[in-house]
Amino acid sequence: MNLRFYLLRRIALIIPTLIGLSILTFSIARLVPGDPVGLAAGPQATEEIKEALRREFGFDQPLPIQYVTYMTGLFRGDWGESLYTRRDVLGDLRTFWPATLELTTVAVIIATLLGVPAGVISAMYRNRMPDHVARVLSLFFVSFPAFWLAMIFQTWFGRDLGMFPINKRLPVLVAPPATTTGLFLIDSLIQLDFETFLVSLKHIFIPSLVLSFSAFASITRITRASMVEALEKDFVRMERAIGIPYRVIIFKYVLRNAFIATITVISLNFGWLMAGAILIETIFDWPGLGLYAVHASLSLDFQPIMGIAILYGIVFSIVNILTDIVYGILDPRIRYG
Amino acid sequence: MAELPSIQSEKRKSARSARWENFARGLYRFRSNTLSMVGLTMLIFILLVAIFAPIIAPYPEDAAGKTRVMARLQPPSEDFVFGTDKIGRDIFSRVVMGTGLALQVGTIIILLATTIGVTVGAIAGYAGGWIDDILMRITDIFLTVPALVLAIAISAALGKGIVNTMIGISLVWWPGFARLTRSLVLSLREEPFVEAAFGIGAGHMRIIFRHILPNAVSPIIIKMTTDFGFAVLTAAALGFIGLGAQPPTPEWGAMINDGRRFFPDEWWIATFPGLAIWLMVFSWNLIGDGLRDVLDPRARR
């Protein structure tokens, strides 16, 4: 079975999962004991206004019909509209999603850059001081509530030290780069606008650093464990015996072997950080899905919430497939079947 | 025939002492692990604070939302060790009074999630076939969306409040336990002692509960301990968003949300509840890390 066929099969398998997910979110959204329409219409709304709203959104239809309508819309690109803002959900997701994606990606990169070396050092100095320090530090940082640490960091680095901007993706007076991907870091590079690139890098640094802390511990732990396992393999003993320097063995051979398990954890973390971003964004006024999700959930506005859940489901499935491709690059022995 | 019972009781005794010996060895390893002992000490401290909260807190009535208009937004002082909030409540008293709540929230979430997850995982792994397929597809659906997103959706749908938050988080927390239990059951099912039990005519329930699950306990306990801290963290996050505990409940996440508007000028309102969450999560993480060494010898070498 070749790679292309494997990928097609994997992509096809996303569909039943997403249908299941849509049933799940749909049931959550329709089992609400509260009164979303009443909440959206406001306290002064008469029964007729509420009734009209219900009819407009199709809430008066039987549930199976509502579900089928929602699903056909989903495939046609009509993800419903918000009860509150009356804006198109898919349009909103398109606006807010790049900011969250950018924040999460940078956070995953930081977590990897911190976590993998920490894990490697732990494994090299197994059960000695550097190992213990790395272990305590990673548990220490992962235990902080990220939203709380975000407030502290915002104040320290943004206000007191003035090293970094306090919030948002760019200063008010700087125009965002022309949209290609919606990721400011990449768009500004495409435009060769290095000034905007640096400014947006400064803006994203503290939020993504805080976000990365929650992934640091698991990446360190898995890197250490798989390094330790790889270090005990026969080929390491052989390489040491024929006199290859220890450093070369570690970085050229062992790390590559150990990285497969680490990649899995990194991709899992991508999903977790995407969710964690919801909390961080509220602190840094980061105009991503987080603020959008919080507002929607507080006002029982379920169309956006369902949209976000399905978007996250799609992204997570894609990340899983990409992970499998990376396995194949790292380990040529892996055959897709 | 007369000596048969005695052989059996002899065997039972030796099995029990083997289990005891394992336990004693584990306890020794746990005790010689400095970090996990630090974690345990911290947790005992937290438990004591929770039990004696009404005695420790100088103003226990502040947990219920007593206002003290004269002492609004006071910085930490002798009277108010952690300062006061926007309506003059003593932060220290509220942090102390919230300890028990945080412990309860974590306990209930983890127990619910473990019960659902272990049941689903054990059935899936033991039954196999289409039952396994269906149960695992359902589990996968929950795992395709980050837990926090679904927890927010479910808690929002059920309505604001600490009980609904706990239900919401438990409903998204079980899939991890289901996956873990299933993989354990799958490998244990092939063990000779399970085959033997089946051979002498033991029923499915007996095999699952007497032979398979007791041997799967260690990894499940490790996961329960490490997850405990994160469950508390998630509940605090929902409280921070405004979905969880409602005022005047002294829930740490909601208290941070309360203090957000006053940060950083009146930094004490949000800072101390955050440190309390950190202490709780850190202690569970240290214990979980130590237990992993004790119960799963392969993990730490």
C-alpha cells in the first residue's frame, strides 16, 4: 500500500468521526435547559418576538430535521449564524482562527525547543542532578494555572519591564500585513516586511511562552523515557565500542530513534494547547477563537460553539495525519498499511 | 481429600503475603523518593487546611459573601494577611475556605471519570468485536476535540454552577481512562490465568472483576493521581471564564476572575488564589510522578 492510498484512506476515515462529533455537539447544544432565544432576544422581548426568532433559526422543527438541516448546511459552507451578532459562523471562524493557529503553533515550537533538550539532558545525566532539576522544573511550571501565569507575565514583562507589548497581535497604528495565510509572522515575511515581523514576534512571544509551559512537562518526560530506552539498544554499545564520540551518538543516532514517541506527544500537545489558548487569549486580548468561544458559551450561543468544536475536530485530525507522515520521514522502516 | 482445604488456604496466604510484600516494597520506594514525599507532605498540609478551615480562617463568614465596605481593597496587613477584595472580604479566609471545595471538585471529577472510563474500557477490551469497535469510535469522537472545548460546551449547556462544571469535566475526562483500561484488559485477557479461570467455568463478571481488573489497578491509580491536579486546574479554568462556581462561592478560579479587573494594582486579590491552585496541582503532580516510579518500574530507569 503506498503513501497516497494510505493518506486517502486516513482522510476518508475523518468523515465518520466528524459526523459523530457533530451529533455530539448538536445534542449538547439542543439539550440546553436554559433559554438561549430568550437570552438573545433580551428581557423586554415579547413572546411573539421570541417565537419569530425560534422560527427563523428553525428551533421549532423536530430535532432530526434540525440536525439534517445543520449538516447539509455544514457541507455547503453554511455553518449557521450567531444568535447574538447575527454574523455568519464560518466567516467569524475564518477571521479568528489564524490568530489562534499562530499562537498555538509558536507555543508548540517553544515547548519543543525547551522540552526536547531538557529531556535529552535528563536522559544523558539519568538520575543525577541535571535530571532531577529538569524533572522538578517541568512539574513546577506545568502546575501553574496558565491564565493566572499569563496575568503575572503580562504585568512583569509588559508593564514593569516594558520589554514586551501588553496585549493584541500588533500595535494599533501598525497595519496588519496583507492577508495570505492570516498568520502575521508568515504574511509579513512574504511581504518582506521585517519590521512588522519583529513587532508581531514581540507581541506573540509572552502569550505563547505562557501557553507552552503546559506542554513542557509531557514533552520532557517522553523525550527522556524514549532516550533512555534508545540508549540501551545494542547499536549504541557497538558505536561506543568502535569509538564514535558520545555526543555524535546522542545527536545523530539516539535522538532520531527517540524522536518518534516525542512526535506523538508533540502532536497531542498541539490539540491541548489549542484549547489552552482559549484562556490565554482572554488575558492578552488576543483576537482569536478563545474570546469568541468564551463569549458564545456565556451567552448560550451554540452555533459558534458547534462551529469551533467541528473546526477543532478537523484540525486535530489533520495534525494526526501529518504526524504519521513525519513518522515515515524519521523512520524509513515504517510502511504505511 | 482432607488436606485439600489446607493447601488452598496455604496458597491464599502465600498470595496475600506476596501482595503485601509488593506493597511494602512499593511503600519503601515511595518513601525513599524525596520529591513524592514532599508532594505528600504538601497534600497532607492541604488536607489539614481543608478540615480545619473554619478554625484557621479568621473570618469564615466571608466565604458566604459577608461584605465589609469599610475595608475594601485593603493590601495585605496584619488584620487581612492576603488583603481584601472589592467588597472587603478577607482573601485569606476565602482561600482557606475554598480548599475543601477544590479537593471535592477534583475527587468527584476523577471518581466519575474513572468509573465511566474503566467500565467502557473493560467492556470494550474484554468483549472485543463490534462492541469494542462501537465503544472505541465513541471514545475517539471525544478525543478529537480538546477536552477543555467540550467541557466548556457541556457546562455552558447545563448552566453555570460548580455541579454542572464537575459533570461537564467528568463527561470529557473518561475517554483517557477508557483507552488505558482497554489496552490493559486486551493484554491481560490473553494471560494464562484468565484462560484458566475461564476453563474452570468462571463467569465473565467474575473474570473481569476478580482476575483482570485487580491486575490493571496500578496504571489506573497512577493516571488518577496525575489527573487529579489537572482536573482541579480545569475546574478553576471554567470558574475563571465565569461558567463554574458562581459568587459568592470561594472557588479559586472564580476568585482569580474577580481579581482580574484589579490586577496589577490590587495584585493580592488574584495572586493568592492562583498560588493556592498551584500548590494543590504541584502536590498531586509530585505524588503522581513518585507513584509512577513505584508502580511502574519500567517508567523510571
